[in-house]
Amino acid sequence: MDKLDENPAAAVIANMALAHEMIMTDNFQLKPISEMKKNSLVKNVHDIVHNAFWDVLKSEVTLDPPQYRSALKLLIEMKQIILEIIPVANEKLIKNIKEVLDEDFIEQEVAHGVFDLHTCAMYIINVLAKLCAPVRDEKIKEIKDETELIPLLRGTFELLDLMKMDMVNYEIQSIKPVLLKQATEYERGKFDEYLKQNPDGLANTRSWLKGAYESIKSLHTSPTRNIRGVIVTHAYLSLIETENKMIFPETLLLDEGRIETLAVSYNNLIYIASMIALYNTYAGDHLTTDTEYMSQLKDTMFILVGENKCTEEVLLNVSEQVLLETEKQYELRGIHKKSDEDKDVIRRQFKDLMKEDNQLKQLIKSRVRDYLLLSFTSQTRPLPTSSVLLPIKNEVKRATDLFVRVIVHNRNVHLNSYNEILNDFLSSNRSNEIEKKT
């Protein structure tokens, strides 16, 4: 989103982001600040401010006599949060909380020197114990066991923050079915607002589609039915097939991170399928027909490859581990071990997969592409049936399901914009052809 932050229309796009993430992520949940990454600017600022508050609170309540200015502010804020998360139907508890945590009443107790902050804190934690979900029971127990006043109050306030987020996430899940129905129109409307504020807001999208148009133009010597759909599909595939970092179209900026991750996943799947195919030739039927062993070997490859882009070093590490596992299996099964020359061959074959023109890798890449194309046109998306993809069929299907989900939603939202851009290309191409003929 950095590219949008520099644009005056960034606020419009930002309003789309939350709804978009809710649509794209099955178990979408907002996280409280306490669970954010430590290097997050928001969390760092939050922690500094809160630590300062708790330090002030501690200094005030340890005075003689104690001062409760900050404590009173804290209690009133806790009371407001509790009233927000209590079901409206629980009138008796609402009335009780308003009476016990009444600001005027507490101020009178403070003035007469009879206010007990610890009793108030325990009252609040007992109320929360009745309201919170079972998943928070351990946190409740931890707070109740706290003997120091400030940690007790701080733990209670943090629990309230978690409970408030629990409620928000519950409401998000409740409205998600409605949001899914309205998502396309909502995002299209927001993006139209963005384009009104930024007339040149589709420059990258135009360049992206033009690249796809130019790359397939030579493949179609005669008019192709649904040429616009072919170009858009080809453009989508280019997002995960391009080795180098590309300029993302504005229409897909909200999914840039998701698609970049998928691109790495697809690339790694191709390498792993290639390595398994090479291994099948190397190890022979006595190992490769053992489905349990081959499944474990595949899992080992996925662990070693990880989520980062495959490199020559990674492939060499995989080859060494594969050779080690094979030696163990040969020994266990009483099979004659491979020669050093054979081992060197498989090492070299794994390493050669890094070459762009590697025939095996290109074959598997084409099979993955065929499956992706089938998935764009099929609603059921059956498992890959190509023999070279069978060992990783489930992994390919999972990645494809997510990719298709992103693309189908994007196509529904932005298809009109895509068609307008493509109409310009196609009409310009027809004009050029007429000029050549005349």
C-alpha cells in the first residue's frame, strides 16, 4: 500500500482494505494492540504511553495519603468498556455496575478516605469472569492470583481489551455473509471514488494489460472468441509467472502481498514436483512405490524449501537430505546402495533445475499452467490429473483455490475497467490493420 500512501486518494482505498481482507480471509480477525508485532510503530507508541500511565498510577496510589486521580479515570474507562460488551438484555448486571462504579459515589469515598481500589478491581474481574468466553478462563485465573495492585489492574484492563476485540470479531463474523453479497458493488463503488480523485489511477493497470495483450497477439492469427477474457486471464497468470518484481496494477494492490506469496508457492511447487520426478528415476520402484515413505519425503522437501524463493543452495541442501534418507532406507530394507557416481548425478540434476530452460521444470510448469487455466473456467476445480503433478496434487489445488478466489473477486469488481482498456487496444489494432491493407 506504500504506492497508494503517496496518492491523495489513499484514504478511499484504505476504506476498502478492511472489507477486502474480511472477504479474502476465511478466519479473519482483528488483533488487539497487545498482540501486534514488537517492531510495530502503533504498538511501540501504545506501550510507551501505557507504561507511562501505569508508572503515574503506581506513584499516586503509593503516596501517603494515596491519590486516586488516575485510578478514577481508569475505573470510569473500564466501566464504559464493560457496559459496551454486556448484552443489553442483562439489565440487572448493567444496573449493578452503574451503581458500584458510579463516579460521584467513588469520589465521595475518596473524599472520606474510605475508598478501596483493590475491592473495586476484584469486583470488575469477577464481573468479567461471568462475561468472558471460556478461552479467557486461564487469563482470569492468572489475574485473580495476582497479589500486587498495579499488575492486577493492568491485567484486568488488558483482559477488557481482549474481550472487546472478541466482541468485535464476533460481530464481523456475523455480518460477513451480508458483506460477501455486497462486496463486489462496495469495492467497485469505492474504486470509482478513487478514480474520480485520481484520473490517471489506472496507469499501471493499463501497462499490465498491454503487456498481456502484446504477448498473446502473435499467438492468435485470426480473431479469437472472447479475446478480452483471454487477455485478462493471461494477465492474471503473469502475476505468478514473472520471475522479476513487477509493477502491480492498481486494481490488485490490496492483494499484492497475497499474490507475491502465491507466486513463490507455485514456483516452489514446480521445483518440488521436479525433484520428486528425478527421485523416482534415481531411487527405483522399491522405494517410490512405498506411498507412506514418499509422502514423508515430500514433507521433508517442503520443510527444507520453506516459504522463501528456491535457490541453488536450497536445492543442494534438499539433494543431500534426500540422499541421506535414501541411504537409511536402503540399509533398513537390505537394498544395495547407490554408487558415488549415481549420487553425483542426482545432485547435478537437482542443481540443473535452476536453469530456466530445464526441460523437466518447463514440462511441470506447463502442466501447472494448464491446471490454472482449467480452474479459471471450472467451478468445481478437480484435483490435478497430470502424472507429474500427482505427488503434489493437494498442495497445487490449495494454492489454486486461493488464487482463483482472489482473481474471481477481482474480475467481478474491475471487469468493466479492464474491458474499457482492452477496447482501446483492440480498436487501435483494427485501425492499424486497415491502414496496412489500404
